[in-house]
Amino acid sequence: MPTSSPLAALKARRVAVEQELSKVEAQIAKDYAFLTAPPPPTNNRFENILSVASRAWFVADGVMTGYKLFRRLNGLTGIFRRKKSKR
């Protein structure tokens, strides 16, 4: 009659948890690959035009936002500059 020691039970539990962990890691990797995969290319001309227009809008919006931030931050740095006296 084999006697099971607490150490042997812990080792067996550790092996079982490691196996379960490897299964969960594989599932997470599979889900991540699915979620981050680029969409398949479409042959639909209308969708392609909308995609290009959307991308152009986002670029223009980013440029406008960057310009506004640059102007605002440039004004903030003007506080620390020496002011010329008006004569």
C-alpha cells in the first residue's frame, strides 16, 4: 500500500497546474493572433475608396491636432524667454 506524502501530492498538483497553464497560454496566443491579424483584402471598390478617405481624414486630423499643440506649447515656452522692452 503506497503512502502519499504531502510533498508528492504537491508535486503532482504542480505538474497538473503547469499543464493547465500551458493550455491556457496556447489559447491566449491563438486568440491574440486572431484579434491582431490584419483584415483580409477586399475587392470591393467602394470599401477601398472609403478606407482611403478614412485614412486621409485621420492623417489630416493628426496634422491639425499636432499644429494646434505646437502653437500652444510654443506659447508656453514663451513665458520663460526674456521680454524685449518696448521703446
